[in-house]
Amino acid sequence: MRAKRRKRLETADELKAAVGNWAAKIKARPKQIRVQRMTRKWASCSRKGRVTFNSELFGQPYRFQEFVIVHELLHLKIPNHGKLFKSLLEAYLPQRY
């Protein structure tokens, strides 16, 4: 049985809604969600809880968009890419990491 394909996120409002949905699942609390042009990263997370997404993310497949969202939200809880971070990423997005 195939997983249902999701439509890619195409607007800042759609992205912010997806971030809100994932934040609730992960129990993360971003203080601010921004979308802007970035030259070197798909997204970033500040120590103050600001999550910024690259506007170029809109041209990417939904599975990748979702990966970036979950990755950044996990950084609100775990600042590094250690074993715990990788385990949680795998738990939330099995077979994608």
C-alpha cells in the first residue's frame, strides 16, 4: 500500500501551518517563524527560538520540506546533531534520515 502523496507547500502561510502542526507533535515552541531568501541554508534556528526558512524551499518536494521543518524544530529541543537528535529525527520521519 502506498503512502498518500502530499502536495508541496507553496506559500508562507502553508509552510507556517505545517510548522505549527509539527511543533505540536514534537512539543516544540518556536517563538517566531520567518520565511526569507537565504543564500547558503535551507533553514536556521536561533537560540532565542526563531526558526527561519529559505523561500527556495517552496520549489522542493513535500518530503524534503517536511524533513527541513522537523529538523529545525528538533533543534529547539536539541542544539546539536548527536545521537539523540538523529534518533528523534528517525522516530518522527522513519526511513528518511
